[in-house]
Amino acid sequence: MVKVASIKNIIKDLTPRQQKTMRGHAKHHTLKHMRTMARLMSGAGGKRKRTFGQAHRIAMRSGRWMVLQHQQL
């Protein structure tokens, strides 16, 4: 659903292996999903880095992810 070129800046902080995987993954998911995954995998904001699988599960329930973050505070 997302053009691979449009996630170029989103995935720049990831490892080369993660970037390759995310490019293939982008064909099946929205830009919001890809942004969420990249943010989780890179550990943006000082948070712990997540694996691809962990980030994907969280991004699939992205509305719920916000609730979980508030519960951890």
C-alpha cells in the first residue's frame, strides 16, 4: 500500500537488515503502521528497541499501544 520510496526517511535509523525487511513489509501496510514500527524498532525517544515481530504486533494494535504506554507511566 505504501510506496517504498516514501519510507526512505522513516527507516534511515534502522540497521541495513531491518531496512530491507521494512521495504518489503511496506507493500502490505499503511504509512502510519510503518512509522509506528520504525519508531519502536529504533528506540526513538529513549525507549527500548523492539524486534521486528514485537513492533509489528504493537503496530497492528496501534490504538491500543497508546493505552499501554499510559499504563506504564
